[in-house]
Amino acid sequence: MSINKRFILSLVVFISLIFQLMAAVPARADEGTPTEPAPTEEPVEPPLEGEQPAEPLLSQVPEGTAVIVVNETGEVEPLATQAAAAIIANSDPMWCPAGETPLTGTGCTPAEPTFTALVTTLTGGSYTGDGTIFFQDGTYGGAETSILLDSTVLNSLGALTLQGGWDLATPLDLGGTTTFNVPLVIFWNNNVFLNDINVDLTGYTGPASPGIAVVTDGEISLDTVTAIDNPTETGAYLNNCLPDPLTGVCTAIAGGNISVDDSNFSDNYGYGLYADTGGNIDLDNVQATGNQQDGADLIADGDVTVTSSDPLTDSNFSGNGDTGLNIISAGAVTLDGVIADTNNSGVIVENHYGTGAVTITDSYFNDNAWTGLYVKSAGDITLTNVIAGEGGTPTRGNDIGAYLYATGSGNIFVTNSSFEYNSSIGLKAVSSQGNITADTIIASNNGSFGAWLKAYSGGTVDVIDSIFDANLNHGLFVVGTNDVLLDNVTATNNAGDGARVLSGWTFGCFGPTGIGITILDGSYQNNTGFGIYAGPGPVGGTLTLQGTINFLANTNGDYYLDLTDSCIPCQETEKPPAKPYNQVEVPDKGGTPVEQDCETYSGTLMVLPNGDKVKFVCPGSGLFLIEHLTQEELPGPLATGPRFVAAIKVSLEKDGEPVKVLEEGGYFQVTFDIPEELVRGSYSILYWDETARNGQGDWVELPRDQFGGENFPLHPDTPEDNMLILRGVRVQDDNVSVKVNFTGTFVLVVR
């Protein structure tokens, strides 16, 4: 079953890109970047009689090395001949059948002087089946604007391997790499494997294109591959999903997985790595740092695994403009040894489309502007040896350290982990039906709660051997609908209560009217509020204190038992009728600005023809205007990856001047309706930030809703601009919305 029942892949767009790139003029590879285009049809002229060109080339071969040269028919050519010298001098690239190698195998193409010449040779149908294209060790450069492989042209070939690093001096040695300074585009209908390939687009001025683009219905594998410094687009775009246009189910062949090993996708204008598959995704020792958008986006109908040999270096998704690592999966998600620091959001995992578990071990999520780790899963969520916010000089906290939401019957387990020095909450965990267990965690020195735990629908909450110290609100806040146990908890020096534990009924009138709260051993000292504040519910609620519990110097007292029914006065109080909203239907373009009237209305609701809307909430004054934009009208291009759905431009004018930020207390909600013809997917809202990239502007993906909400500053480093995300992106029923207090262009995209 497809996780997102995605729109059909924008193959039309991608094929258009391919045909644009087919107009390129290719050049041959060499050990350096040539200053003039290489010939495209005729091979290099053979040397004049009497010259000995083979001597310098063969002098590079280590003594005792056997060198064999074959001609274009596959026959062995004596080394002394001029033909042998010409073959060696022009040995890049060459296609060989599977299992064969250059200069030693049979059935290979001639070693062509240009890439175009090789494609021409392969087009005739004389060469068939699975095979490998070998590229010479060194730099493949020239005047061409791309390298294209299209199976609709090379239709006699099967599975395709591109192997870089062929060493002329030692023909069987593939220990090097081949560097391309133009995009590498592969449109195929079988398995594709890339090995020892570098695509470095530093200084590239050709048409916008991913550095590496592979679209196929077979397996995709990258081993020791880099796609870096693309000034126009995404580093690598890998897609073998190919969703059915009616069902949205991926049509990739069995085994159509994506694997990436020992590879680097950094410093690209768009995404570092974007991978979309109907199978599984497996990343091992992958780096994606310093990209303008996400480091890596991984979308899979199967499982996703990201592992590392060294968690401090080998799987690094840091320093990206949006999210370090963004995962959307219907299967299980496993992260081991991942680091994601200094992004907007560190890691986002959404696999609530299926039932798979999320397991994260030995990983670090620090110094991210918004959330260090965000997980939304229908299965179990398990964190072990995770750090999301830590001390030091300077401190390396996030806004929220980690947000975990088990949407189905899944449980949440957090063990031996640390959530410190975050601007608001250290750990926020919510279970829909399952249990929450926090064992041996530290949640200290946070700007709000140390840990905020809520279990709906009968889930238990156990907190064991854990520390909540010096937080600027309650050290530990728990809302339960079943038993709550605090076992050997230390909650000290907090600006609120050491621990506040409430039933769902006491907290918000849901769940049973009473639960059991047990405090076993522990220390609750020097808190500004109570050591323990317990509200187990008015009917059947109990508080049990057992073992050795140390209370000392809590401002409001050691503990407080609240058995009042706070829901009764809320239910009996009649709220005054709210003022209506001024609803105005506006055209897609060319509408008349609408003046906010806060004396008569609660605000203004402006509705576009397709149902998209913007609700402006009082206070606030001025003339509001909204309009739809097409993708072509956007202030900047979208990188290859998420697909455009709709865009709304929101404007406010006051006293004849444009206004960027609404007055204090005012905000608006942008709501996109999901089109009926667009099957379900994973949706995000992008915002065009005019100040990004030193004033050049760029797209920022707004944070996900944190289930209860936090005010995220759009620019944490410049809070004086007052641009706030008041509630993150929320997908609900058939619409997607976000609440902000700043105007501009908002785009709905789908993965």
C-alpha cells in the first residue's frame, strides 16, 4: 500500500528537462579540465610515423604490471602498435557486459573519445543486456551542459552500472573516482548503480538541473558518490516510485529499493538528497550538509534505515537551511548514529501512514532553530542514547528538544537520553492510545518545561531514574488517563512545580474522572512552586507516596493534592456570543482589498474560488488582499522534489504603506483545501523569505504543528523582527493550514 498515494510523479516535467539536456554538446574526459571542446565525431589523429606516443603513457605502469590492449572488435592489440597507443590514449568511456572489465574483457565497446560517441555506439543494438560504463580516473569536463542516459534510446541495454575511477596505469584498478562538472541525468527502465562518481558543479552556469538525477522503475544504488556545490538545484534526485496515476501506488518492480553508501550531498542550492521509492531506503555513512533546503528527504512505501560507523562524522545532516533529515515512510524507520545540528529542524520522521515503529539510537540533534527531533508515528517510538539539546560554551539547545507523537496504539520509550538547554520544552511526548516510559533521562535547564508528557485513551506514564532540574516552568508535567508512576525522580530548582501530574479530566475534561498517581522515592527540592502538584481527578483519583522522598525548600510547599472538579464550572459557565467574521469571496486575482473591522467583527475571512482561504483575526487594522499565484508567478523557483499544489500571496497595506508584521495580538490563518483530484500525500507549506541568502530570498519550509503549539520565531537570530509562526503546519481532514503574523507568499507542496 502506498504511504502517500502520491500524485503521479512529475514525469512530464522531468522528461522536459531530459529533452532540454539532450541538446547539450558533450566533451571527452581527461585527467584535467580541457580549455577547448574535444572533438565530437572523429577520434584523435594517430601519430606520425616514427613517433612513439605510447612511451609516456606506458611509463606510468608499475614495473612488472601486465598490460593488455584490445581493439574495437575485442581482439588483443600488440602494445607496440600505433593502434594500441590510440586505444590507451582515448580510453574513456567504455561499456562492457556484466562481469567484464576494460582492456581484459570481451564484448566491450571501443574506448570512445566522447560520451556522445559511446551513446551512438550503444544505440545500434549491437550491444545488449546488463553492463557497466567505465570512466577514467580523474576529471570529466568540457563544454557540454549535461550527460544523459535514456533507456528509450538505449533500449537494448538492461541494468546499468556507471563505474568511475578506472586507472589507465593499472587497468583492473578501480580505486579512484571520476569527477563530472556537469549534471548526470539517467532516465532508465531497469536497475541503476553508480560507483565512485563525483558530480561537483562548482561554477556551473548551465540550465538548472539536479546534479545527479535517476528516474527508473528498478533498483537504485549509489556507492561512494558525491553531488555537491550545485548552484542551481538539488544535489541528487532519485526516484523509482513512478506512482500509478489512478491509485497513486508505486509501480516499481520487485526489489526496487534505494541504497546509498559512503556518499556526500552538500552545499547545494536546493535539497542535498531527494529519494522517493516504492520500496525501502537504506543510507549508510551519508553526509548532507550546508544545503539551502533540506539535507535529505527520504520518501518510502517501505522501511527507511539510516546508519553510521561514526555518529560524529559519517551520517551528518547539519547546517541546512530547512530540515536536516526529513523522512516519510509507511514502514519502520531506524536511525543509528545520526547527527543533525544547526538546521531549522533537525530530523522529522512521519510514518503514521502505516504501522511501522521508529527506533533512534546514538544520535544527536542540537542547535536547531525549531525542533531538534520530530516524530509522528502510528507504531512504537523508541529513543536510546539520544541528545536533543546540550550544554557547553555556547549551549547547543533547540527550541523544542524532541517532540514525539504516537498517533495509534504505539508506545513511547525514551531511555538514557538528554534534553537540555532548549529554548522552550526539552521533551514533549504524546501518545494516542499507548504508554509512555521515560527511563534515565535528563531534561534540565530548558526555557519552559523540562518534559511534557500526555497519554490519551488509557495509556500509562512511567518516569524512572530521571532528572528535571533548573527549568523555567515545571520540571516535569504529566497528563494521564491511567496510572502515573514517578520512580526515583529528581525534580529540583525549577521555576514552577518540581512535578505537576494531572488526570486528563482535571487537565481538559477528557478521560476518566480519577487516576492513580504513585510517587516512589525521589527528590523534589528548591522549586518555586510545589515539590509535587497532583490533580488525580475528583472521583476515584488517588495520590500515593512511598519510599524515601526528599522535600526541601519548595516555595509553595512539599506537595499539594487537588481533588476539585475543575470541569464543572467550565461546563456551567455560559460564554458570551462571539462576534461573527466578515466573510468575503474574492477572485483568484485582481480583487479589491478588504478593510479589517474589529468593532463589528472578530476578523475577516477571505475565500478564494477553489475554497482556499485566509482568516485575519483581530486585533489589527488596514487593507487586506489575497490572491492565487501560479508556479510560474512565484518569486523564486522550487527545487526538484516536493510538487507544487497551490500558492497564496497575502498582503496588508496601512496608511498607504505595505505591512510585513501584524500589530501585536493579530494573526491570520492560511488554509489550503486539498484538491479532490489530488490523492493523499504528505503536505508542507513553504514561505518565501525575502531576507534569506543575504537578501536574495529563498523558500523556508514552515515547522510542523507540535500538538498544542509553540510560538516559533521565523528568524531566531533576529527576534526583534517579531515574525512568529503561532501554530505549525497542520493537516486536518481535507485541508492544510498554518497560523502566522507576517504577510508574504505561502505555497502548498506535496511529497
